[in-house]
Amino acid sequence: MAALCPCGSGIGFAECCRPVLRGEREAATAEALMRSRYTAFVRRDEAYLLRTWAAQTRPAAVETDGVTWQGLEIVGSTAGQPADASGTVTFVAHFSDGTSVQALREHSRFAREEGRWVYVDGDHQ
């Protein structure tokens, strides 16, 4: 049986986020990009995270070690569909830091940059 994608879509990784992470296809929506970025954190794929971060807010590096990601919940989204120029996704990402299980809650902003979805920034809640 194929492994389910870490993003919580309920779809196998090979059909869900793997082609996006490999650059074989672009994320069609802001939510799809959010899910692929969560999967990139799970897989510690810093190159993908940087590649999908808006140029004006992209850091020099992304810390991907130190936590074990344990699940993603999409709380809601606005716009962010294939024909939109921007959108938001609110999510809760559960993780363990080795001593306790915690939750990261964020309202993230996404935009189109050169025709593809990128993460702009987010507000932690």
C-alpha cells in the first residue's frame, strides 16, 4: 500500500505532494502550496521551501531540524484558486520538539509570482 501524503489530504504521497516537490507540476491553489510546504518541512526540503517563498520576504535559510511534524489541519482559506492572484490559508500544524507536543497556528498569505503560487508571510495566532 502506498504511503499517505504527510499533508493530510488522504491521498498517496506519490500522487499528492511528491510531483509538486519535484517540480513536475505546480501547486494549483494556495492551499495546495500550503500542503506541499508542510510536506517539505516534514521531509526537511529547505530548497523547496526557499523556492516557494516570495522573493520580497524570503529568508536566506530555513531551519528544518529540531522538530518532528505530526499533522496538518487546514482551518480555512479565502481565494487562492487557480484564477486568483492571491489567497490566504489558516492552518494548525502539530509538532513535537522532543519534550512536548505543540501546535503552530498561522494565517498565511499567498500570491502569484511569475504565474506560480508562493508563500508571502503569515501571522501566528
